[in-house]
Amino acid sequence: MYAGSGGCLVYDLDTVLPFPFTLKKYAAQTFRCDLILLPQYHRQFRVIEAKIYLEKFASDRSHMLAEGQFIAKPPDYACIRTTESCNNIEEFISIDAAVGYGEVLNLPQFTKRFSNR
């Protein structure tokens, strides 16, 4: 997402929707209301500042392995490492608010926070 003068824009390269797309329109067309879901399936989003993500994220690609073999061809570039870690992907994908970087928001919190920018 990019927060510009016209509000937050979503750049989702895996969608058939046009991009950039305003978050308000994107959320309305991609997310259904959580009220139809059991509470354990309500959507959660980990929001991390880009600077922190770029400084701290590390992956040794072990999440791409099954029984010691790659599930899909790994990227041609080297694994992402920092001076602090060679693999901390779980800290970035966990929805446990006590773990990792940034903050965890539910769908209403997420859309409210970024639709008003």
C-alpha cells in the first residue's frame, strides 16, 4: 500500500482488479464481512512499517521445503539475511500481537486506519 494525497492505494499484483486501487474500493471488492465467519476465522493483518520490514526481515526459504525438497523452484537470488537473523519469517506472518514487528489489526481496524489517510 501507498499512502498518498488521494488516500491509500493498493498495488496487488495477484488480482484481476486494476491497480493502483483505493483501499476502500479494494476492501469492498476483495473482503467479505467477518460477521458470516466464526470468530477464529476473522481476518487479521500484521501492519509493519516498510523501513522496519526492509531492515529486519530475513528468510532462509525453509518454509518452501517439504521433506527436504523445494515445493516450487526457489528464486534465483540469494536468501534475504540481516546482521541479526537468517530466518525470522514467523515473526512477520504471526497474528499473535505479542510476537514480531508492527501491530496486528482486525479487518474493521485495518480498513478504518488506512481508509482515512
